[in-house]
Amino acid sequence: MVARLDTLVVGGGAMGSATAWALATRGREVTLLEQFEPGHVLGASHGTTRNLNLGYADPVYVSMLAEALELWDRLGAQSGEAQVARTGIVNHGAPAEQARVLAALSAAGIRAEELSAAQATGRWSGIRFAGPALHMPDGGQLNPDLALPSFQRVAADHGARIRHGVRVVQMKVLGDDRVRLVLESAAGTETVEARSIVVTAGAWTRHLLPGSVRLPALRVTQEQPVHFAPLDADTVWPGFNHTLVPGSPGFEHAYSPVYGMSTPGEGIKAGWHGTGAPTHPDARSFASEPKQLRALQDYAREWLPGVDADSFTEISCTYTNTPDEDFILDRIGPLTIGAGFSGHGFKFTPVIGRILADLADGSGPAPVKFAAGRTIGDSVLAPAFARNPGSVL
């Protein structure tokens, strides 16, 4: 007998969990499937810190940021656990872009201020500033290991069915409101049909979707940030983002912009953005690329005086990148797809869940810039360092 469901969300990471939350809290029947058990470290939605970086000037993203700030607080109220540690975010290294971000955020009612290098150094001695900095006090850190179970618990409280350890081995579209899936779990094999499918499978997206579904190229990379040991436990750390200017003194060995934050109990996280080696999500090495690791240590010696660049712990995650680094949020027949978050999607998680829920139940569209069928120059995304000639070793 084939079980018949209304809406099935495939992929229980951040975006799938938020979609189940958005659907369930509006009274929709929804089942969430995740192939791994809770707390796994095989994708992009694990660990205890992600930057809630507000440094965007694009009006679409700024609007989403404003909504995200409200929705993270809503999830906190519903779950009984605050979701944002408001340490603030400080961006530096690109004064002209910082000015555009300041204007965009101020127009949207999101707090931001420009600080001189001396002012910024006075507040955050663990970071070296060579020019003006943009401080965004409404930003801070998010905790995936808290957020995912919070989304799922609130969704379940509103009637969602949450199933871990269930893998989709076949997906076939049978009609505009009928999709058949073959599932495998410890209990065996089962077949289900659903009116609507939401695919939020991260690095597994391309391997899961039927071949007839056309998307922008998705390039999966293994990223290797580290936690550096802080030199002084009393140093105050904001989240930070450093835009490196290729060819400038002190940037000779840079691979890309650097992001970072304090992870309580683990150290000061720092990493290159989008420079990892291409990988298959089921065949990752979890080993860092030696030259990039050494370059990150060199960066820390030059720009992070508050850490010990020789004392660190490596960590690993995946990016699923689109060629333009904009997301894919679209509906194709009965399939709603959320993918390609390109290393900057987590801060938008509850908004993305809301958008995907709107697409799945027909209550609203996604922004045009996230359409699956958009035209994007090159079909294969080059690594970030290749998009910035002169910034590599």
C-alpha cells in the first residue's frame, strides 16, 4: 500500500527544518525527511556558530535581513531559547562597499555605524584594522546546533512529522500534484506519494532531483575553517568579515575574503570564503588543503593579534555554490527547490523557510533573482580566488 501525503520536505538541515516550521505553524500537513540522524556533521548545518552578518547592499537581501531579524526572534519566543547572540558584526577592508551597505541598512531601519580604524581597534583589540570599519550592532552569531532542533520541535508541536534516518532512493514526478518516492530506512523500503515535494538537500540536491529538472550549475566544495586559540579569554570579539584587496601589502597570500567569530569553548573561528576543493558529499576527505591552511595561519598572524596562529583545531563543512552566489528558490511543477546557498545562506534560514513554504502551498512567489531558470554567465562556478586575480599564492 502506498502512503499518500500532502507536503513532503526532503532534507532536514537548516532550510528543510525551517520550511517544515513555516508550513506547520500555518496549519499545513507536512512530513520532514532527513537521511542522517540528529546532530550529524556531514553537511552544512552543524556546529555552534554562524555569523548573522548584515553586510548587504542589495535591496532583496536587505529586505530578507529585516525579516530574518524578526523571524529569529519569533523562533526564540516559540522555542523558549534565544537564537541570536548579539555580539555585533564588524566588516572592514572595502570602504566604498561599506558605505553602500551603511546607506542601505540605514534606509531599512537596521542599525549601522562607520568607525575609524582607531575606534574599531579600541573596541576589538583582537583584530587589526587598516581603515574604516562598518559596525552592525544588530548582527551577531547563530547556533545551528540549537536552531535545527528548535525549528523541528516547534514544527512537531504544530503537527509536523519529523523522520530521521530515512533516505530517498528514487523520486519520480507522476503529475502536477503527484510525486512518488521510494524510501529506505532501518525499517526497510517503503513507497510514498505526495502532492508537493520541497527539496532542501544541500550538497545532495543534484543527485536527488530527476534528471529532467534543470538548475544553475551547483558546485559542492569542502571548506576548512579553523578555531584559533585566543590569547586572552577577556578579549571581546564581534563577528567579523574582512574584504581583502588583492595586491595590497599584507594581502599577498590571501585566497579570498575572511570571515570569523568567537565560538564559546572552542576558539576564534576564521576561514576563507568559498575556496575549498570540489567534493562529492558522500566522499569527503575532511582534510584541509595544506597551502590554504598555512595561508590562513599567515593571515591570523597579520590581522588577528588576539589569537595564537600556531594553536588551532580544524573544522569542516560543505558549500553548495551557484555561479552567481545567489540562491535557488523556485517551484517546478510539484517540486519546490531550495539550494545553492553558497556559504552565506544560514542567516536567512527562517525567511528561506517562509519563501519555500509559500511556493509549496501556492501562497506567494520567490524573488525573481532566485529563479531556477535564470541566465548566469558561466555554467561552472570558479573558486572565489580565481574570480579575484592577483589574490592567490
